[in-house]
Amino acid sequence: MTNNIIHIEDPIRVLAKSYYWQAVYHRCKDLPGNIELFENNKDFTNIQLRFLQYLEQISGMYQDLAMGEKLLCDQSINDELRANAYLIYRGKHREDKQVNNVNSNQSGDRLVGIPRKKVN
């Protein structure tokens, strides 16, 4: 018996990936108040929030691609599994970077002679 698994990508994510909605999203960010994605400006529905989340995630991936991110290509953005893996990697990488920045700032205070209060 063969196991046929049919995977259907979230239609909201498919919309958010389209060049049209990416362009509208960037215009909304560039020209606040002039272009609106939705008729309502507050009290967004869960679907609207998910759409905005996908727009932001995919926009960030395109920006990373433009900046020369080696782990990313157009196929990765269009493949849901690869896109999810990249987003997880990017989130973890940013968390690690923040921890390293906090640690370097703490040691940097001592180098410039700023007294630190000891916490008991």
C-alpha cells in the first residue's frame, strides 16, 4: 500500500509570496497613510494578521537574498519547507547574535572603565 501524501500550501502564504502583494506591502511601508492593505486600520482579523506576518517574513527573505545571503535562493523562498527552515535558522542566528552582543557589551564596560554594580 502506497502512502500518498498531498500537501497543500497555505493560500494566504501563496498570496503573500506574489510579486504584486510584495510590491503593495513595500509601498505601504514607504508611503505610510497613502496606501492601505485593508479597509480597516485596526482590530485585524486572524487571517489579516497571518497575511501581514507572511508578507513581513517573505519580504525579509527577499532582503536577505538581495544582501547576498549564501543559504538562500529564489527556489528556497518558493519552497515552503526550505523557507520554513531558513526562517528558523535566521531566528536562531539572530538570537545567538543578540546573546553575543550582550556578552560583549558587558565585558566592554570594564574595558572603558565604567564601574559596574554587582548584583547579588
